[in-house]
Amino acid sequence: MIVRKRVGGAVAAVAVTLDDAASRALERLALSAKAQVREALRARIVLAAADGLANAETARDLGVSVYTVRKWRGRFAEHGIQGLKDAGRSGRPRVYDGKVRVAVVVAATSTPAHPAATWTHRAIAERVAQTVSAYIPPSQVGRIIAELDLKPHKIRGWLTRRDTPDF
């Protein structure tokens, strides 16, 4: 928990102290060309706070609001470097429950019906509709398969291909 002291009528800024490892990590992040811009900005805010700059001065120097400086300074004081990452967001609730997702995986990893050599998203959706009694669009099947990094066309080896009966 962060304790903010009152100085006169205003609340004093949260004190930020850095050890050598945190200072090096923040400097690398602030100067990184590959880091996200928002993460580099947050690192610069914390480094300025550790140098003793006031919130208003830091905000003016970095071109952000005082509230932004106050937020990231406080998060760092409370959670360390992990506090500079974006908070998780709940997002939209899933439309299809775990049963449908499992049915997609089961269908995608099983052998397709006889004339077909490999699964298509439409064929998987039809199989899931039969087993779970719920319609799922082929595009959603594709999203579930991609999210789980499944490759139904590669699961069975070349010996199980039925598109060339003479093989």
C-alpha cells in the first residue's frame, strides 16, 4: 500500500527509489527501439520520478498529463516494473463454451469422413453441430483452431491420405 503524505494542503508525490537492476532495466526499456512506445514512456516517467522531478515538471517534459505521471509513478511504487505493463482486460465474453471448443478439437484431430482427405472448417462445423447440437460458423471453427495452433491437415501423416486410392 502506498502512503501519500500531505504537504501543506496538497498531496505529495509518491517517492520512487530504484536499485541498480531496476534502473538498468528501465533505462534499457526507455531507450529501446523495439519496445512499445507506451512502455518506453512509462519507463521515462519512472526514471524522471527517481531523479526527483515533480509530477508537473515530468508531465511538461514528456508531453503527457499530470494524471498520467501520477498513475504510472504510483503503479511503479506499488508493483515495481511489472506495474508498468497494461492491466488485463476482460474483453467480450465467449459465445461458445468449452464443450463446443472441445468438440472442435476432437473433430479436427480425428479422421475425416471417407471421401474427404482432410478437414475443412465447414466439415468440422458440421461435425460439431451433430455432436453438440449447436450451430457454429466455419469462420469460428477457424478462429478456435488458429487460437489453439492446430493444423488438422497436418495431424495425420501422408499414409492416411485417401485422395489417391492407388497409393
